[in-house]
Amino acid sequence: MLDRTQSPVVHNIEKLALPSIPIITLDNGIPVYVVNMGTQEVLKVELIFNAGRPFEHKQLAARATASMLKEGTKNYDSAAIAEKFDFYGSSISTPFHIDTSNVLLHSLNKHFDQVVPIMAEMLASPNFPQKELDTFIQVNQQNLQIDLTKNDTLAYRSVTELIFGRDHPYGYNSYPETYGALERADLIRHYQSCYTTGNCQIVVSGKVTDEVLTTLNRYLSGAIQTGNKLNAQPKAQPSSERKVRIENEETVQMAIRVGRQLFNRHHEDYVGWYMLNTILGGYFGSRLMENIREEKGYTYNIYSALDTMNFDGCFYIGTEVSNELAQKTLDEIYNEMELLQEEIVEEDEMEMVRNYVMGGFLNMLDGPFNVSDVVKTVISEDLPLSYFEKLVQEVQEVTAEDLQALAQKYLNPNDYWEVVAGKVDEL
């Protein structure tokens, strides 16, 4: 009999690894990573193009091109494309990331051969209709005007601009006039230079049969124009101004961002910093949450985050507080950074955070679509598939002394930019 008065034994997660991921090549040379898992007759196909901001010829061209891919082709207008995918119980989207532009298809196996030709036509002959582009510009201008009234948006835009520079692909900000300057020719140019065979990788996941792979090859090998992989080397041009105050009188709270330039996943300190960030502000039980939310009640939410991009990275702390508590909150943020520099993290906290991180890794392997997301992240950043196993191993091996050394190296307040948006005359 099961004794429900006794809690189950807790076991540490000792080893995690990606399942075997075969790699095939389409006739046009595009690699396809195959995540053949699960029993349900469903599929996810994601095409990953190096077509984000670092590869633009004009600001916002990458985002506009990605959005407009599904707005019309030689044979279908946007309504017909949407109707076709809906009819077959499928979905098509074009998620845009700062470094990549993707094309994402979800489909039932039984209808896969009906929807792949439509996706292939989207890739082979998008016509970027002017009417749809005008709508894209108008909608985004309206949304942006709303966003620019929000302190958290203002603060985030400012801190990334300060860290990377206002003309850098990771630092520039959009304005209504930036959208207004877009022309159809800009989208065509971006499409022709970035949506090519050498610039593309594919991840297919779910119940992947030989028939599925044959269908992919039949339609996609001829749909994507030939071209080489693009490279970029954007160089940050950080601002010398370390503290910025953005006046917004119509608010009762201030948004705070404290951040600095850091690194991407290729850096030797990434794994240790991943752990340190979790301790500082990367989960609900973090030090920033316990101190500034739980003990002092200054805010409902505070967090820290490491944004890793292909060519750089940044770290920042963010929160929103009432006007009269902004300076006290800033003081406590810097106090928590200083504590990590001066005091070794105790073993109980190390183990709790290590288990939390390992649990997150375990969740990443739960099902074919989650595994495909891991594969997508790794290959998008030019890392080997073995990187995930290396990440798990290093998380288990990192020590409290390692984290203190990283805190002393990267948590110096003099290296940080500080942005506050709101009624700053009260600060």
C-alpha cells in the first residue's frame, strides 16, 4: 500500500543529454536536423535563416521582410494563404528574432503534403504587396505610439541603446519615421540577400517518417534561392553617459533598468554567469525577489536577465516601483551585487539553484517540440549539438568560489548603465 503520509524520495538529476539527432541534407545542400520523437501524428518544421538585424541594409527591413512573407505570393494573396492552412488544420508563422528570421509550420502528418507546397511558394515567390506593407507600417506605428507611453519600454530601449550604440543592430530603436521610411524595394533586397540555401538550416520534429523527409526535399530543395552563408561583425559603440533619466509625467511608477554589455553562449564564463544570474534575479526565489519584493515590499516583480545574441550579449536588472521608492530600490540592487562579490554563496543555496536549473534543463527535453527548440537555439548560434550536454556538466561542476570570482569580475557598479523612466524629478 502507498503511504501518502510520506513524501517521495528526492533524487538529484545526474545526467541529461539530447537524444540522437540525425542530420540529412536536401538536394540543395540545406541541412535538416531530425527530431523523430513521440507517438502523435503531428509535425513541426522550422526554417532558420540568418536574416535578422545584423544582416540588414536598412533598419527594420529584417522584421518587415519576415512579417510580409505570408502576405502574398505569385498565386495566393494573404487571405488565401491563411484559408489554405486553416482548412488543413495547420498553422504557419514567421517568428522574428534579433539574429534570425524563421518560418514555422505546424501540421498533421496526413495533411503535410498539402501544406508544404504552400510554404515552399511563400519562400520561392513572395511578392511583398504594397498594400500589405502599408498596413504593416501603419499598424506598427500605432502600436509603437502606445508602447512609447510605457516606462518599461522606454527604459529597455534606452539601456540597450546605451550599451551597444544607437546605430548598432542590437542597440537601435524604432520610431514611427523608421517604419515610414520602409519601401518595398528594401524588403526585396533583404529577401534576395538573406533567404538563401547557404543561409538556412531546418529542424523537423514530431513523428518524422521517410515520407515526410521526401516531401520536404521535393518541395523545399527547389524553393529556396542559391546563396552563401552571411557573416556579420557588428561592433558595439557604447555611450559614455552612464545614468539616464527619462521624464514621463503621466505615470505613478518608475521603470528601472541597470545593465551592461556581456557575452554570448560561446564565452568561457557563460555557464557560471547563467548560475550567478539565477541566484541574483533569475527565478522567483532569487535574492532580488527575496530582498526587494518579499522583505521590503518595494515592488511586485524584479528580475535579472542575460540576453545572448549571436555576436554579443547583455545583462540587465529590471523592475517597476513607485516614484518615492526608486532610489531605495537602486541602492538595494547595488547592495545585492556587492554581497555576491564579498560573500561566498552557501552550499544550501548553491544546491537549490543547481537543482532548479537542472529541472529547467529536464523540461527542455520533454517532448519532440521542446527538444527541437533546444536544437534550434544551439545551431542558430553556431554551437555543436554536444553543447547541451557540456552545459549540463558545467552546471553540475561550477563552485561557489567560481561564482564569487565572476561577481567580482562582472558586477562592478562602475561598469553598468542605469536608466530610470517616470516622474524623475522625484528621484
